[in-house]
Amino acid sequence: MLYALNKYLLILICLSYSKSTLHRAFNRICRKSGITKHITIHCLRYTHAVLLLESGASLKDEQERLGHKSIQTTADVYAHVSKKIEEKSVDGYSNYMDYPQLNMK
């Protein structure tokens, strides 16, 4: 995976193409893959960010990975989106305090 080798190289490669060229290429890949639902590159970014938070990444890690200048931007956009994050937080606190697990469902 190119990203794992050098994230800055990937950014430079992406910047060398126009936005419309990237979108056309992405749409062509989706069509060839049999994906009929309209998906944008931004949807992939958003989904990646939410799943990263759900997996336990910190907001600081998320901010740096997404390139947000302010951690507040990251918090405003992504922190509210997942019930799973809230459940993990409550369960983690319960475990730390040695309380029985709370059923949030």
C-alpha cells in the first residue's frame, strides 16, 4: 500500500491530478467493481474517520491523520456520530471504577 510507504508521496500524487480527474477515475472504479450506489471520495474519508474513532483512536490521532488544523474541527465533525463511541466510553469508565457493565441498548 502506497500510503504505508510514504503518506506525503501519496498526497503529492493526488495533488498532481485535478479534482474532476480523481472523481472520474473513482467513479469508473466503482462502476467496474459493480457498485451501483453513488459514493464520493468524501464519503470514504468520512467513513474511515468514523471507523477509526470507533476502533479506539484518539481525537488527536484523528486530527493529524485527516489534516485538520484544529482538534476542535475534528471533534465538531466526527465525535458525535457514533453510539459505539459513547458505549465504549461508559464501559471503559465502568471497568476502571470496577462497576458492573451498564447496558446502553
